[in-house]
Amino acid sequence: MEPFEYVIVLISLILGLGLAQLLNGVADMLAQYRKTNFSTAHTIFIVVIFLVFIQDWWYSYQYSKEIEQWTLPIVLALLSFPIVLFLLARFLFPTGSRSTETDMVAYFAENWRWLYALFMSTIVISIIQNIYISGFSVIEQIPLFAYLTWYIVFIALDIKKMKYHNGFMVAQLILWLFFIGVVDNGMLN
């Protein structure tokens, strides 16, 4: 077994566990459909996180060609992104003593700062990995820095009005769909 194959198995396991968390949460909400008070921002955020899971799994393959010498620090760095995604998927839904909670509007309003902070950390991890592992320049990371800035603005200004969160999530979903549909398909090359 090649080192990449060995590492990608662990990355895939963590991503699979995170996707299971995400899908279980959605299934639980749908099972309680009549009782659940759905939140637009929360629902769109779930879709965005799902797309990020798939994107990370898809892009993990690039490391088979980019990394020549596998070391424990590189492996830990690569594992950090799926681990944070797993945590995000876990925190996206009420669990433990709150597992019977069905008001997603209240849940999101109470927890959006934590959710955004976790997602911000995935952006930071992406920037670091892109520069130090994939060899991209800092200038090539400007779109990610801009993306990160929006999360910082929401948290720093403590924006509570859900209409702004809804708009932010819609913009993110459009951005991710554009990225997957146009950029990732090589239509801009």
C-alpha cells in the first residue's frame, strides 16, 4: 500500500463519519417534519456543508501527486480539515439532552457563532494547506481571505437578524454551486 492510500483511508473514514452525522441530522429533522420549525439559514448551511464534505473528499486525491514525502505533520495537517468538518456536522443539529429539540430557528440563532467559527477554521486550514502543501501563492488565496472576512464580520459585529444570515447563506450556496459547476468543471480555464 502506498503512503497516500494509507492516509486517504483515514481521511475518507472521518469524512464518512461526518457525512453520516449530517445525513442523520437531516433524517431526524425530516422524521419530525410536522413538528420541526425549519430555519432557512440553517437548512442552506447544511447544504453548503454537504458540498464542502464532497469537495474535500474529491480534492483529497490531488495529494497523491502533490506530496512526495509523507510525514506525520503533513498527515495531521491533512486530517485537520475533515476533523473540523466532522465537528461542524455534529454541532449542526441538537444532540444529547437537546436531541428532541425541533425549533431549528432557535437552535441556529443560539449557535450560529460556534458554527461560523468552526467553518472559519476550515477556511483558515484551507489557506494554510493551499500555501504550504499545494504550493499556491498568498495572492491566489485572496478569494479565501475574502470568504473568511465575511465570517469574521458576522461574528465581530454579532449580527443577529436572520434576514442577513439567510442572505449570507444564499450567497454562499450560489458561490459553491458556481464553483462546482463552472470552476471545478474547467469552464474558466
